[in-house]
Amino acid sequence: MKVYPYLSSAIARVIEALRAERGMTKSSLADFACLERRYLRDIERELKKPTVNAIYSICEALRVQPEDFFRRVSEEIEKRKNSERRVASINKAMSSVKAQSDEEKV
């Protein structure tokens, strides 16, 4: 199975953001979604990957349509990809500057 490197963190961030927007604690969200508190905590810590059923239960508890939830997850994934690209670009530029500096010393 293909692994999507940003998926777990994006899901976690979106759940946290929606929960905060609704003024819900992890415990209250877990209760409304009929999930174990530990399971929800582990999802937000990126230690567990939620099932589709769990995501639908979370969406219902947060009063958000699954389509809107996954749209936000996709946006979060893109943010993380773009951030990684910027870091890689900066690192490449810094390496180039360092290489030029090393050449000048010789």
C-alpha cells in the first residue's frame, strides 16, 4: 500500500483546528463521536491512523461534512508540501553559497 507522508499530520491538524473552532475538548469530541478518548488523542498525536468510520463519526460530532473535512485535509497537505519545497530550496541555495565560499578559500 502506498504511504502518503503528510496525511496523518494533515488529518490531525484539521481535527485539532475544527475542534478548537467549535470550542470542544478532546474528551467531549471523543464522547460525541463515540470514540475512545485514547484513540482520538493518538490520532491527534499522529500515533494512530483513523478508520473511515472514525472520520465520519468525528465529522458528525464536529458538524462538518466529510467533503469539507477532506478538502481541508487536502489543503493542509499542500501547505506541508509547499513548506517542504521552500525548505529544500533554501537548503540548496545555502549549499551553493557554501560551495562558492569554500572555492574562494582555495
